[in-house]
Amino acid sequence: MPFANSNKGVAATAATSLPASTNRYLGWSERWLPKLSLFPTLLVSGTAIYVFIVWTGVLSFTGSRMLPRYNFVGFDSYRAMFATERFGVAATNIVIYASLYIAISLALGLLLAILLDQKVRGEGLLRMIFLFPMSLSLIVTGVVWRWIFNPGLGLEKFAYDMGFVDFKLDWIINPSLAIYTLVIAAIWQSSGFVMVLMLAGLRGVDGSIIRAAQIDGASMPYIYWKIVLPLLAPVIFSATVILGHLAIKNFDLVVAMTNGGPGYATDMPATFMYAYSFERSQIAVGAASSIIMLGVATLLLVPYLYIQIRRGR
Amino acid sequence: MTAAITIKSLRKTFGALTVLHEVDLSIEPGQFVVLVGPSGCGKSTLLDCICGLSQPTAGSLHFDDQDVTNLPPRERDIAMVFQSYALYPSMTVRQNIEFGLKVRKMPKAERDKEVTRVATLLKIEHLLDRRPSQMSGGQRQRVAMGRAMARRPRIFLFDEPLSNLDAKLRVEMRHEIKRMHQLVRTTTIYVTHDQVEALSLADVIVVMKEGHIQQVGTPQEIYDKPANTFVASFMGSPPMNLIPARMKRRDGVAGAELLPAGGLPNWIKLQEPAKPIADGEELIIGIRPEEFHFTSERPLLDGDVAELTLPINVLEPLGSEYVFTSTVNGAEVSARLNAKSGPHPDGDTLQVLFEPRRVCLFDPGTSNRL
Amino acid sequence: MRSLGKLKTLLLLGMALPAVAMSQARAADVEVLHWWTSGGEAAAIGVLKEQLAEQGVGWTDFAVAGGAGSSALTVLKSRILAGNPPTAAQMLAQAVREWGQEGLLTTLDEVAAENDWDGILPEAIQNIAKFDGSYVAVPVNIHRSNYIWSNSKVLAEHGLSIPTTWDEVFAVGEALRKAGVVPIAHGGQPWQEAMLFENILISVDGGPETYRRLFVERDATAVENPAFAEALDIFRRLKSLMDPNFAGRDWNLATGMVITGEAAMQFMGDNAKGEFVAANLKPGVDYACTPLPNTQDDFLFYTDSFAMFEATNEESKKAQQIMAKTILEPIFQEAFNLRKGSIPVNQKVSLEKFDSCALNSREGLEAAAAQNTLMPSFAISMAVPPAVEGAMFDALTNYFNNDSVTVDEVKAGFVNALRQ
């Protein structure tokens, strides 16, 4: 920008004294400099994202195993992928995980934000405490929660040592419940973040609206439900998009917490993709699963983009 | 449908800070009461206590005979119009107006009737399906009033409802509010910091300062007989001139020597005060700017007339009047003179007339009126 | 282009030949990708480094830790795709096969012939070091998969001895459990579960044959052998002898439980020995290594090997050959395997300095070789390609961890896997 500005200044003062050609040059640079300065970013993100998306798409239709090969075999990899039970497990898991994670994080974040919005003493400190988990790496979160849920180390043992010998918390070693331990850890990680978003949203709500509704005779829950929540719609929407993409790309938490286990009960599309592409020498299948993930993510994002574009108009 | 309000020894503190000191006030049913004062005077806190959004620290509050001191807002049967209008942004005008009715479980048919009634009254029928964001400030203000009126509460509260409007709309809405009150005759408490609004709207004005009520009275009483120098200077624009002086009778005629002594002029004629004041006692003389007249208006003035010669600082012709400022012994004095009555004055001084009986005297120690 | 390049090289060589003859063919440095980064392993690789240095070959270390080699494999792939392969890379048997298929490995037949690899390596191991009949990798060591590691003190304390039949395993286990000791320390990771299963399979009647047909010949009909179902049954029943917290546990943590006496036994290959050695325990005194019931004369092996990538110049080729030769020389074989816990792959190397476990392994190896039950471990990527292996792991780990999965589902999983 400073460049563009100074050029404009020069162009204006020099208009009378400089030859026409210089003038034309300045006009050109003024027009193209912003575009030119954006170009490297565009180039990098263009290749690093879109070229590789296309490449992945191409690979998914080949018979690539350990290294990329360009022998096209149509939808074989997709067929092979859908035939494996493990992909079914991963797909079911991501649905359970994403829906619970998003819904509960939003609800909990909203609840915390509402509570924190009641002019609580030490709000800054509380806000920091709730937000803190977000600053942790998912690996750390995963390890900590693995310990907490481990029946021989964590809560169950703690309760046992306290004398509650019948207390059981063995979800993480139970194939049908282990997925929920991931949900809990992930919610712990991000509900504080949602809270901060929601709190910002609540702070934007004119307090007199709530007072007006109180005088109108509505109870506080009714006011939040009917009046405040609709006002938070944009915040909720952004939070959903952020949580949604965090859910879909979830990888590190699974690796750190259960590593897909017990068995492959907590496999997710991302860990599935990694296992097939890099450990099992089935790059084509891995690519196919990436393309499916991209497809689902796109389906989820289309409404968002649609609304953004409509709003832009 | 309309209630009397009795406030007794109401006190409100926030921690160590006392916002309202022992406020006593009774309001008759149907009265339009304006609470006025500079910001921080406690008028909004008092309003919050009346509507129940804030709990008084001590004291009691009655609507008619009902003790409402500890009732939540929704059980007080009141309605309020806010400075920011506080319309529910996600609802249409219709939904805004019927929200309170819906909460009170009024059947749909009755609700519709009520919305129609209010909308007709306020001339907002064409706006019913709009959302607040699609309306102008004046329209929103009308909707906010409509929402308050739809419930037919026993008390209306207004919290600086006009301060977000431009000057022209403000005047228009002021008239609208006055019209609505004359129509429904519901007890109304109106908070403002604008003394013009207070004077034009109120049946009774309550002037507040630093958590104390300064004066309660009709607009005329407040204007003509301010209880103290604060009320005198707060109400009226430009404010009442307050000139320090010392009682000094000349030849048995009551009068005061302006302080500090010397300079021009140094003595003005007064009416003999009701309360005896000995010569030499200090006092503050209060004269409203419009009480000054060109000498040519002498025939229009009845009774005793005093004369005063003032040095001219600034003289602004404003068409209908001259606004004239002068420095009298260090104190700034302004005067509003009828332009029709006098030629454009020239020279360094101006001779003006006033009626001594229109002059207020204040005690410089307590600043109360003598 | 290529032939032109070769021609140029030849011409250059021709000009340089007299000089080479005089300078005794100075070899290039070797860059070696490996994942031996832990204490004992790093010391072992240090031995190789020294040996090479004595022969004028410099060493560029390219260690990528983690993921039992899968991280190293990922790095290797990117180097290959970039057209810049290292001189040699540590690989497991199936990876050797895959890189061989890509046509990127160089033949070591010359150095093999010179040093009589056919004579010093067991045949089963020759097979995995070769691709298309040519040596493309140098095996370094031999590990045995079918071992039980037991804490002698714990067993003695409870008046128990090492079980030699499955019935005894369950009886001893039950007794230990009642005494408050974890009978079997297990690590709940797919490969560890697969390793447990493969060893159970060769221990049951008809097991070795089923194993050979299934994992060596990749004959899917072998799942119908009764041995397969029987092994699965024991596999799942063993869970009752494990503590409930095994999910995701690393193998060395499980070994640690045996070392501290928290658990009595671990079913694990002899990589576990390194942990006992590191804890200063003595075989036969503090701990015992015993083959699984009925597998004294069977041997599931896994080996580490170095594969060599096609070198572009003679100097590098020379270095590769020196490295290949050195790896199989007794000095390195002894030094390395003493540290690693495995036994020398060179059968001519004396075991004089080795402990009883190693002697046991060598005995088992010879016996197994004689009765043709020296077979590659499928759990350590010796037998089947990664895709097949992965699908089999899925089937086994699912069966082991989820009691509602039936034997038939595992069979179907294996049949599917072998189609990969």
C-alpha cells in the first residue's frame, strides 16, 4: 500500500512535468502493483492446495500402491474402500464424533458464555481458564485424556483408591464406547473457544433488549431462547464451521488418545487415509478417502459460502 | 388502569457508592412526571428501581396500595421505552408489539386486535411486517412506544427516549408522546437530561442532582421559583443569571450592591425580601435572561421597574431577539431582548429594565432560595 | 540420454583409470536411512560405522525415529520421488519386495557370491533378501517371534513354573490372577495382537502347515483348517489373563510390567530381551525366555535388513559393496546382535559370547530349518504385502477387542485381505 500511495502522489505532481511515457508507466504500476503483490501468495496457495487436490483426485483413479503410478483403473479404489469394514467404521465414527462434538461444544460454550456474562467477579481469569485448553496441542490433550480414562491410571483408579470399588470408567477400552472418550476430550479442548466467541456475541447484544423483554414479562430462559439466540445466529454459524472443519480433519487427537483402538474402533477418515496412504502402501485408496472427505466438507461448507456470497451482495 | 406511585426513603448503593440518598416522592395517578438532571444524578437508577430491574438497598415503593419493592419487573404491570428503543432485532414489528402479550398468553385473536389498535394509534400499520433494521430511528421509536402501549400497563416509563433522534424528529416525537399521554392518561415517568423536554412534557418535574431530589414542581414553578442555584442554572437556556451581591438599602429602598464592590453598575434595586435580610448580608441574585427589557418597553411593564446599565460584551441579533452578554463585576450576565422593541443599540453600554419582583434571591451559603 | 550418459561415464572412467589403479579405488561415503535411534540400537549402528571407517568408507547418518519404521518409509518415499535416494535404507522384508518391484534396488549378487551368502544364510532368509532371484538386501539379524518372557521370581514366589501347554497357561494364569499378579502383560496394538495370534497358530495341531499355506503361500482356503479356528479361540480366551488397560500400550511398557513383577509373562518376540538386558537382569536367573507351548522346534523369524539403491557412480557402488560385506562379517554380526537381542544371521558366527536365550534361538532355528517350520513372521511385515497385512491386522484386532465378532467374520476378513 505505501507503494501504491506514493506512486499516486508522484503521478499527481508529475503529471505536468514528466513525459507521457513515464506517466503511463506509473498508471500501469498503480493498477497492477496490488495484483502483483498478491501473486506470490496466490501462486503458493494455488499450487499447495488446488494442484494437490487435483493430483489426489487423479491418484484416486489409479492403481497406485507404494508410489504414484498412472495406470488408470476407474473407481476400483473407491469400490475397495467402501468394501472395507474399516471405512464404514471410520465414516460412522466421524458422524458420531462431529455431530456430538459440534452440538455439545456449542451448547456448553453458549452456557458458559451466558454464565460468564452475568457480571461474574474474576471474569477475565475464568475466561482465560476456559480458553486455556485451546492453546494446548491436540497431542497433549489426547495424552492427558488417555491417562484420565485409563482404568488403571486415571479416574477409575482414583475412585477405587478413594474406596468406591464399584466405580467403573472403562469407556476407552470398550470398542463401542471409546469414540465417546474422543468426543469428551475434543469438547474439553474447544468449548472454551466457543465460549469466547459466544461471549463476544453476547457482549454485542444491547442489554436494554434483555431488560425490555424482562419488563415485557419473559423469563430469562425464554429471553435467551427467543431473543438472544437468534441474535447469536452468525456467531453460532461461524463456530459451527470452525468446529466442523476441526472435526473432519481430526487426526492428532485420535493418534494420541486411542491410536484408532481398541482394534480400529475409533478410526476416523483422516487416520484411515494416513494408514492406507503411508503405512499400507495403498496410495490410491488413501487418495480416494481424501476425495470423499473433501466432498463431504464441501457439502457442509456450501451453505456457508452461499450465505457469505449472498451477504456480500 | 393507572396507578399512583409512592416512594419512601428509597436508597440505592453500589458498594461504597451511594447513588440515591433517601428519596421520597409521590406521584398521582395519570400524572406525567419527568425526572431531570445531569448525567450521574441518579435519575436512571431511580427509574430502574421503579421498574424493578434494580433492587433498592433500602426504602419502599408502592403502586397504589401494593408494595412492589421486591416484585420482579414482570409482576409490576409496567412498560418501558428505552433510549436505544431495545426492539427485538430478529422479530418483525408485529412480533415486537405482541411479544409481551404472547408471554402473558393472550389468545391470538385478541393479540391481533391489540396490535391493530396500537398500530393505528401510532400510524405504523404499514410497518408491521418490517424488521427493526429496516426502519428509521423515528419509526423505531414509534414501534417501541407501541410495544409499551399494547400491554395497557398501569405505568409507563421512558428512559431518555428521544436522545438518539435528530433535533427535528425529537420535537415531532415529543409532541407524539404528549399526545399519547393525553389520550391514555396513564401515569408516566420520563427520564431525560434535556430540560426543554422536561419543561414541555411534564405535569410535574423532579430535578435531581447527585442522588438527591432538588425540587419537585410544575414546570412553571421550577422555572420561576427554582429551589436553589442548581435548579436555577440547570433549567432554562440560557440559564438564569446568578450574580453575587450584598444587601444594601438606599434611602429605604431595598437593593443590593454587586460584588466585588466597584465597577459598573454597582447597585440594583430589589423587592423587599419576604424573609428579613439585614444590610451587609451576602446573597446571590438570580435573573432570567428574558426578564431584561429595552427601555422602550417600559409601558408594557407593570409595577415597580428597575433600571440597569450594562457594558456590552457581545450583542447577537437573532431576528426575533437580541442575545446580549455582559460582564458585571466579573460575573457573566446574559440577556434576551425583544428585537421589535429596540433600535440596534450602539455604544459601549446598554440600558435595560427589569422588574424587581421577578428577581430570585439565593443564600450563598446553602444556595437555597431565600 | 541414458546410454549417452553411460558413454560419457565410460569415457571419463577410461581417462581416469590409471589414476584409480594407483589410488586403490577410494570409495564414496554411504548415506544410510534407519530407525535405530534408541540406546542399544544406536550403539549397534555405531559398530557398523566404525567398521566402515576402517575401510575408508564415510558414514552419513540419516536416522528417522518413530512409527516402527513407518516414518522412515515416508521420508524415504519423498527422497525417492525427488530422485535423490540414500545409499542404503533399513527395510523389513515386504518393503524390500515393494522397492524391488519398483525397480529401484541394486543387485548385490557379486558381493554375495564372493562372500558365500548362500552358504552362511538360512534358506528362508535368503528368500526374503532376494528379489527375482538376486540379492537386493543384506539381512542383519534374526529375531524369533514365538517367545514367552517370564519373571522367574514371580513364578517361583507362587510355586508356579513356566507353562508348556495351553491348559497349563490357563491354569498358571488363573493362579496368578487370584494372587493379584497380572498373568500376561499385553500391548493392545494391532501388530502385537497379530504377533500373539501368529504364535498361537503355529502352536496348535496343524498350525505350522496352516501358517505356511496362509502367510507364505497366501492360500485363502487355509482359513478353513481347524487350526485357524482353534488358534482364534485361544487368542480371545487369553484376554481373560490380561489386565484391562492394555489398549494402545507399547510393547516395551508391557515388558516393563514383567520386569517389575507387576505381570508374570509376556508373549513377545525377542526384541523384548533388550529391555531385560537394559534392566540388568540375567536370563535363566531373573527371567526366562521360553518358546510358546509346543513351538520349541518352530521358528517365526523377523530380520532387519539394508537394501541398496541403484547408485549412479562406481565409487558409491564400491561403498555399497563394502557395507554389504561388512554387515555379514562375524565382528559386526557379534557386536551388533549382542546389543540388539537378536542372533546373528550369519550361521557361521560362533555364539560363544551370547546368552542362553540366544542359544535357545539358534537351536530352534536349526530344528525349524530341518523340519521346514522356519517361517517369516507376518506380524513384523516379513510375509505379506502391507495392504494384505493391514487388512489382516484389522480382522484380528477387531476380533480380539470386540467379543461380538465371530470366527467366520475373521475368516471372511482374511479371504478379503488375500485378495488385496
